[in-house]
Amino acid sequence: MPQYRMQIWDIGVRRYMVHQGLISDVILSTHRGLLVLLSTISIVIITGGCARYRPMPLDHDAVEKNLVPPLMSELAVKAEKIKHPVLRPVKIDYKDGLSPDEAAVVAVLVNPELKAIRDRKGIASSQVLLAGILPNPELSYTLEAPVGTYVDHRSNAYDLGISWDLKALITRDASLRAAKAHEASVALDVAWKEWQVAEAAKLSVYRLIVAERKLKTAKKALDNAGKIRALMEDGLRLGEKNTLAVANSYASFEEARQRFIEAKQEKERDALMLDRILGFPPGRLVKLQDNIILSGWNDIPGRAFLVAGLDDRRLDLVALKKGYECEDQRLRQAVLSAFPDIGLKLLRSRDTDRVKTQGLGVNIELPFFDRAQGRVALEKATRRALFDEYSARLFEARSDIALILSRMRSVRDQYYGLKPAIFSMEKTVKGYQRALNRSGCARLGYYTALSRLYTLRLKSMTLEKDLYELGIALEIASGEYIPHTLECSQGHMLDRGDKR
């Protein structure tokens, strides 16, 4: 009964629509096939639309919220759990201020530039996922209705097929290997950027400490130069000094004033640079630990020790190795892609005489013109370029270590060469001070000796800062945390001599 009623309804609807001229009988006869096709398309759209779009507006409030640094309590927890090939976890107690090592870890956790760089790891992971996904099969459906005369007792013809590209199976392994190697390369490159930012933060702490000491000394030197100028002016009025001596005192005072201004600017610049590297807003006062012991870099590993294992230790070189491995797999993928495209298709059809057939179809690309020769040539050239880039980077790293060590020896000799002069001038100042307590006649000599002492100390601090900068540069060039290296390199030290 249900089937009989359906047939009556179908005939009635068809006759009504044809009679009204709304649609032809031929087209109406295909409505069932169209319903099947539309149903299939609807199912594909519904099942394929699993991903959801969520807007992420780039507006002022969203950006400002992203730039707000986390609380120090949160940073303390993250700093103890940090995982990095070179940096070690640290325990941060912000109440007593930041140490250089603590500042290095804070910079890695907060620096906005590193946040943007770390997003590359998410992109690389997505590429691994993309490389492992096989192409979807393709479903095709064709419906044909008989038209014209002699169509009685004829039915609609259709073709139903499902096909799939087999070539994806051939290149999938190479594509997946290349994506995984690229992911590892990106992760190492990010770790290298983090290491550089950490070293920059540590150097900024050193610079700020030296800048504060230089500013205090420059202020004392300026006050002392003012006292010398006043004594010269008094001597000129009493006829004890000539105008040339007074002019020289004015010139010395101006030099001291310029040094004080430069020291003040240097401190402000270093404080702002520390805020920037740490990811803090400009002008935020960063409390540093009191009595931070700054290394004099007395003991440094020798060049041979630092160069040994450099290609397996410096993160950018290891990242280049992974990048080369990725490119090698891409070349393999390009070679495999020269294999012609093969499509496998399962068919089922029915003609107008209601004769049904089913079978298997194969589509094979004929590689007459495009045999992937262009892609293979491109990947070969890229692999060669990466090989040469790695060799050049390794050569540059070895040369940098040699140059830095040479420069460090020179600066260290100058730095320690000033120690006897400073010690001697301190004794001279104490002698003048004792004489000054007995008589005021030695006041000019005392102030002059004190001025020379301040000048020597400022020069020593400048050399000290240069030594810290070179030490950080050596850590970056060698890819090694030098204090850790010193613990592991007993018997391989480079002392003040030129041991190679």
C-alpha cells in the first residue's frame, strides 16, 4: 500500500506540473536522482565542516592586553620549570632583586619578540600534521535522462564512481620526514633566539651595574673639578696663579661635566634597554640584587676546547643541520614526484535499457613534458645552498671565537695593567690627605691627585664593561654558558698567557 500510494502521488504531481507548464516531463523524471545527489553533497558539507572559525581582532585593547607582562609570582613558577638546551631553571626571589641569570630567564619568558618567534613552532607542527594527511577520495555522480522520440520504457541512466590519487602514498613518507625535520629545525632556531635574548639580558644587567658605578664616580670627579677651579680662581685673585692655570682648570671642569652627562645618559639608556629586553614597559624600575659579583674573566677555556664539538653544541648550527635534513627529504620527495600520477576509480553505471555495469578505471599521467625536472633542480640547488651556508656559519663561528679571545686578552691586559696605577694613585691621595689634615697648603695637590684617581677608575670601568661584553660575545659564539664550561674544563683553561 505505501508503494502504491507513492506511485499515484508521483504520477499526480508530474501530470499537474506538466499541465501547468511549470516543468517538462523529462526534467521532472530526474528529480529522484537529483535528490540523491543533493543528499550526498549535504552529507559531505556537514561532515567536512567540523572546523570552527573564531575571530581574533587586532585592536588596541587586544594588543595592549597581550603586552602586559605577567606577575612576578607567575614568572617565578615558570622560571623553575623552564626547559631549554642551554639555560637552566632558576629560583627567582624578586624581593632581593634580579641577578644576571634570573634576568636572562625572565627575558626568555616575557620578551614579546620571542613570543612572536615561538609561534613559528606552532606553524611547523601544523605543517607536520598537514604532511601526514592523505588526499580525500573523490565521488562523482552523473545522471542522464532520455529525450526525444522512442523513449517509452526507457529509464534514466547514471554513472557513479569513486576515485583516489595513489601518488600521495608514494611521496607521503618523504613529505612527513621533511616536515618533522623542519619542525626540529624551527624548534632549535627558536631556542637559539632565546639564548641570544637571555645573553643580551644578562649583558644589560652588567652594563647597568657598571653604568651606575660610573655615574657615581663621574659625579665625584665633577665635584672635585669644581673645587680645583675654585682654588685656581682664588689663587688668581691673590696673584698666586696665572690666567693659563685658571683656563686649564675651566677646561678640566668642562671635561668632567661632559663625562658626567655621558655617564648619566649611559645609565638611562642601559636601564631602558634592560626594560625592553625583559619585556617590561619603558621606565619601569628593575630592582637588581645588591653586591652582584661581576666576573673578571680570569680563567677562560682555550680556543681548541671551545671549538671542539661546536657544530653539535651551538644551537643555530644544529638547527641548520636539521634544515639540511629537511631539504634532503624534500629533494627525495621531488624525485618521487616524478613518478606519474595514478588515479584508481571504482565505477558503477546503468544505461537507459536498465543494463547495469560495474568495473575499475585507472588514470595514468603521461610524463612527456613535465617530469618534475624543474622541482628536482630547485631542491638540489637549495640543498647545496644550505650545505654551503652551514659550512660558512661554522667557519665564521670558529673565527669569531679566535677574534674574541684575542680581543679579550688585549682588554684584560689593559684592565689589569691599570690596577698598579690605581693602587699607586690611591696611596698618593692618602698621602695628600694626611698632609691636608696637618696643613691646608696641600689642598690643590690633593684635589689634583684625586682627579687623576677618578680618571683612572672611570677608564678601568670602561675596560671592565668591554670585558663583560666580550665575555657574553664569547658565550654566544661558543654556544656555551662559560661558568658551566669552567666547571667541566679543568686543565683546559686559558689564563693570562696566550695559550692556544
